[in-house]
Amino acid sequence: QVQLQESGPGLVKPSQTLSLSCAVSGGSISTGTYYWSWIRQPAGSGLEWMGRISTSGNTNYNPSLKSRLTISMDTSKDQLSLKLTSVSAADTAVYYCARGRATGRSHDFWGQGTLVTVSS
Amino acid sequence: QSALTQPASVSGSPGQSITISCSGSFSDVGGYNFVSWYQQHPGKAPKLMIYDVTNRPSGVSNRFSGSKSAYTASLTISGLQAEDEAYYYCSSYTDRSTYVVFGGGTKLTVL
């Protein structure tokens, strides 16, 4: 059973960089027909797909975030990373990492999520 | 504004069946058989309930079923139980650069 666990600071100041990690266990992030996404959810709102990285390291980003977002992976640690620059209050949300099926783009395993608040 | 349109809320009594709709366009729901549905209880991560329009992951009750007609996908829950009370989100493959799109979510209340 694949398990994902997000970690990172819960509070980030405006204009700074938000950095999160996602540890994957129960499977390697560099094998299989999967990809790994970051998805966020502002309080009381719906889900927003942010971007993804494939097992080969190729990335795709939501155009609305592309200029500020970097997703990377460390295969030696089975870990994903997210960096979002120049954050504002609008970036306050619960951030999830999730495994996506290469065909169809559904996400079958999710982390429990981590709340990030952007505030001075 | 979400790319996919869902009703804000639906309700039903225990034992009844309900259906949640998810409307999109030719670029997503209408053009591909890659609609998925997620259940989210308060404070919890979403859980995949249906993928590729009609398929249930292992462990998901067969009370949950999915379908699609033209640009609208549907999630049907039969034999409603109290534990089904949650938010439900649809999602779809899209050929737009947004890659994956979600609906705004539907709150299911079990009366």
C-alpha cells in the first residue's frame, strides 16, 4: 500500500518561498506508470491541481502557477518537493501530494495534507 | 470558478439513491472517458471512488457507480448510509494546458 506524507512549515510570510516535501513509502516514485501531483485546497473551497512530475522527471504545471512553481523529485529518498515563490494570502491552503495514474489522470493515493498559512 | 460544474448540495434519506452531476465541455468530460470522483470527509484527504467514468478501485463499495452522457458525468450512490455524508468532487482529463480539472464539489447530506 502506497503512503504519502507531506511536511513543511505551516506559516510562510508574504513574498517568501513556500517549500514542501512529500515522502512516499510502499513503492518507488521512479517506477511504474504513474506520476506525482501537488494539489491544493483553500479553506472551504475546492481542489486545484498545481502540477505534476512523472517517474522520468518530466514536469507539467498549471498555467496559473507556472511562473512561480517548481516540482522536483529525489529518487534516492523517494521524496517529492514543491517550491512556490512570491507567495501571498491567496496561497493559503491545505497542500496535498497524490499519486496519479498515467492513463486517465485520476489520483488513487493521497497524503493527509498539510496546512500552509501565508501571513506576516 | 471551477472548470467542471457540480450542484452545491444534494440530500437524501438513508436507503435512498442520489445522483450527483458533473458538467464539462468537449475538452474534458465530453471528449474523454477519464472522469473520476472523490469523496472527502471534513478534515480528511480526498478518496478516489470512481475512475475512468465507471471503474471502482478495490475496496470501494459497489453502492457507488459512475456514468457519463455527452458532456455530463454522474455519480450515483445507492442505499445511502450516514457515512456517505461528505463532499464529492468530480475530476476529468483535459486537453487544455491545465492538465487536470476539478468540479467545485457537492455536499451530500444524509437526512
